[in-house]
Amino acid sequence: MSSTSPQKTIALALSEATQRLQVISETPRLDAELLLSHALQISRAQLLARLRDTMPVCYPFEEALRRRLDYEPIAYIVGEWEFFSLSFLTRAPMLTPRPETEHLVEVTLDAATTLRAVLKRPLRILELGCGSGCVAVSVAHSLPDAQVTATDINPDALALTHENAVRHNVAVQLYEGDLFTALPSDNAEAFDILVSNPPYVESGVWDNLSPVIQRHEDPRALLAGEDGLDIIRRIIHDAPAYLHPHAFIALEIGEKQFDAVAELLQEDGFSRCSACKDLAGIQRIAYAWKTAPQP
Ligand code: GLN
């Protein structure tokens, strides 16, 4: 005599997955919903409307759970992530777009409004180390008349940025290479805004980072020497030669790095250095002007 087990519902599948994900995630229920809606190719709202439906056999969900249990970011598993109200393609090992990086875009757009009024022409904006392209593409999307250039040392990052630019129908000029050396030689004082989310993690804290970062994201996009300032130091030191006299610079920085970064900016001739705090109250963006535009 065969016993038929009761049909598993979507609700039960979700609570079983939530249970398993508790070990690796602080948001296990959300993770389970995102992974299952992705696997079933429906929206999260549609999934939640079908909780009583029978759970179909779904190998992609098993595979997604297996990947997540190895601490893979949800953004890599589902292949896209929202940033600044746009959806970006995401792929290892380029950093997944972080919510705090949205402040980098906000600060850049504010400065662009000021500079556009002073300079009375389309702005030229440079991003160093574009990764997935979320910053460059968001800026280009918000400033249709700006000319946006982006660089990265990793050709895979440039390919992903290109895909995201096409996805959002914006043009971003891309160059491969190490910081400013990626640029062609005719860029003296060329840029009105320089923006970057550079690597800024201290090498000593690598072992304390979440396995989500350690196992899946590119250490080259994160680590910057003993004090985490190796790349920021190079950017600030080399920036003036590439910046228009009225230019603006904005850098994402790590917790407790603001004072050191402000000092570096002042040493290299920047003024009116200030910080923008993220939602956790951390001074997350350092920004300054090469010469403050006249009010
Ligand atoms: N804020 C990032 C983190 O989560 C670091 C990003 C960076 O180094 N640019 O570790």
C-alpha cells in the first residue's frame, strides 16, 4: 500500500528554505522569497499571492539554495540588483551594488547641478574603478547631457558596465587600466567631476569580513593596504592634473577614514572638504572642490 504524502505548498517550501538559510543569513525569509520567485520566474508579489499553491518540482530553487548556503550574494544568484532605482546586471566577482554607494551618486548629482550652472556647458564626469557600472550608469542616466567616462583594471568589469549602460540606454566611455593610466593622454584638466568607490578595506581586517564578501567578491576591488588608503592616496595625488579648475571630487571611504582623507585632499590643493553620512551614521563619502565655484 502506498501512502501519498500531502502536497507541499509554496508556503511550506518557503518556511523550510528559511530554516536552512538561517545559518548563513540575517534575512533568511527575504532570501528564500527572492530565490524562489527568481527560480519560478515570477515577481515576489506574485509569489506571495500563491502561498497556498502546490510547490512545483523546482531544481533551479534547489540550486539557488545550494549557492546561497555557500554564502553567495543573492545579487549574483538572481543576476540583477536594484541600485538608485535602476536594475543592474550583477556578476561575480564585481562588487554587488551597496545601498551606501547610492550616496556617492547623490553627492555627485548635487555637485553637477552647481557646476552645470557655473560652467554653462555639458559636464565631463570620470569614474575610476567602475565595477558593475552602477555609479557611472546611474549618473549618466540622471544627467543625459553629461559625458561620462569610466575605467577599471578588470576587463570583466568594463564588460559588465557596458551591458548595464546598454540596459539603461546611456553612453559611458570605457577604458581599461590602473586608475588614471587607463585614460588616453589628451585628458589634462579634462574632467569636471571625479567620482570613485575605490578599494578601501584595511588588509588586516580581511579575515573578519563576511564570508559573503571573502568567498565571492574580488579582493582587488576591496583591499587597499595596511590602512586601506593606498588607492585613495594615489587617486587624490594624481587627480589635480586631470581636473578642470572648478572640479569636484567625491570618494566613498571606510569607517574612520574621513580625517585622513580630508588631510590628503587638502595637501593636494582641494578645499571645502566635507563628508556625507550613510544611513548608519558613518562618514561614507568624502568630497571637496578643486576651486570652489563662485556662488
Ligand atoms: N563597503 C564595502 C564593503 O562592504 C567596501 C567597498 C570598497 O572597498 N569599496 O566591504
